[in-house]
Amino acid sequence: MERQNISSGAPWEGTVGYSRAVRVGSWVVVAGTTAVDENGQTVCPGDPYGQTRYILQKIERALHEAGAELSSVVRTRLFVTNMADWQEIGRAHGEFFAAIRPAATMVEVSRLISPDLLVEIEVDAITQLRD
């Protein structure tokens, strides 16, 4: 099957050796995504709800580039630095996925790559095979 790597253009993708998303056949996997903009700046510092919304918008763009939609998502994984923020993070997640209802996991981690980042999300999607 053909493999499609989708890049966000982040300079560290080549250094670390990863893609924002990968599509193989009908399977689309979006890598752990944080609230960092195209200039490397943290979006919505101190705001778990705002970071989650920003991340899910980034993920939606990556899915579209791979020929998928949010409705194709079958699993989300949320890594959070403070489980006490679960309601705000969950509220934002629900705004995107309430009707889709993918399998979801939320795990507290000791830290992310920057102390300003409160949430990291990855998703798996299955969409129609391409002709």
C-alpha cells in the first residue's frame, strides 16, 4: 500500500524523524499534537480548554490533508499534565467529538516537552480506501 507522510513544516520533524500524520490505505494516524503555533510559540498558556481546542483544530487540518474527517476518528489519546483539568479538556474534546464518540483515553503525565504545554493529543482514524 502507498504511504503518505503529512508534514506540519515544523523544523524538528526532520531532526526527530516523525510526521504530523501518516496515511496507509484507509488508516490515518496523527502524531501527538500540542498547542504550539507555526512560529514555535505556545498557544493559550495556562488554559487547558484553549489548548485542547487549538490542538483539535490542528488535528482536523492534518486529517483533511490526509483525506479524512473528524468523523473518521475511532480513537483519541489525551496526555495531560494535571488531571484536575479533565473537565475543561473534556469539554473541548466533546465540542469536537460528542456526536462521533471515538474510543478515548486520558492519562496524566509528569510533563510534556515544554512546561507551558498542558495537553498533547493523538488520534487514529479509518476512512474510505482511495481509488
